[in-house]
Amino acid sequence: MARRVSDEELLAGALHARIERWLELEGVFTILGFGDVELVGELDWEPGAGPVYLRRLDDGQVWRADIAVTARPAAPGETGARGR
């Protein structure tokens, strides 16, 4: 029988997949004050976290960005949170 993942794992995984798809589809994009960048190589993330390698086009420098996606229920008082 398959184990059902927690809501936290499900949400973090879905956000991770969206970020990954966006980076792959975006091609070259501009980061204000930094320059134009492109994804270098394939993304091979562990569930919810991993490095992303981006190349700045004007100098060819490759940068590593460590991205972690976690999720938890919002606490009462956080933006949009309601008590149950």
C-alpha cells in the first residue's frame, strides 16, 4: 500500500515542480542589477531542495543558487490565516 504524503510534502513538491518547469521554459531571463542569466544543465533536485546553476551571459560566470522549498500551515495572525 502506498504511503500518502503529508500536506506539507505535497505542497512543497508541487511548488518545486512549478519552479523547475518555469526555469526550464524561461530560457534567458533578466535579474535586475545582476544581468541576463540562463539555466545551466539539467535540474536534478532532491524532493523539495537542490542547487540550481545559472550562467550570467555578459561574463559567462556560473552561479549556484541553493533552493529549498518547505511548507507548513500558517499560524493564526499570519497573512490570510484563519483559525480552524
